[in-house]
Amino acid sequence: MKIALIITKPIEKLTKNFLVDFIKNNKKDHLCIVRDLKCFNELYDYLDKSAKSSDINISVVNIMYKKASPINAAKRYLQSRNDIEDIRIINKNNMAIIENLL
């Protein structure tokens, strides 16, 4: 069973290299990125492509409606998976948590 880490808006503060290292080095965790569909950049494109690979533990949840709660959408998705035992939310106040996991 894996621990899911939901990362919301401050993902832009993380570099692509940091996220690549995190994904490669943390097979016990599942990274869930929440993306507003208005956000298009190289980092999200890379993460979206990575999510399609079966050997990488990452999901990208796209939010299409302004009224939709990004965290609730990600939680609903993760709760539907059989391999997740715990869900933790990473935001700008506790971003250091994932830095300590490397």
C-alpha cells in the first residue's frame, strides 16, 4: 500500500529536476498533481506524459470547473484506487515534507 501525496497550486515552486528525482526515488509514495486546465506549461506536460507510464507512481487530476475543489477531486480519485492507504496534502505551508522524502 502507498501513501498518496496531493500537491496543489505551489507546484510551480518545484523544479522539473526535483520532481523527476522525487518520482524516481520514491516508489512507496504516489504523487497526485492537481492542475487547473488553464495552466499549461512544460512541467505539467511532462507530468501528464509521465502519468501515462505504468511504472511511475504519479497521477494528474485536471480541474475543469472553478467551483470544483482541487483537493476534494484528488481525494475522490485516490480513494477509488486500491493501492492507497493514506492521503496527505502538500501545500505552500508544508512543502518541506516532500523535500525531506528525497
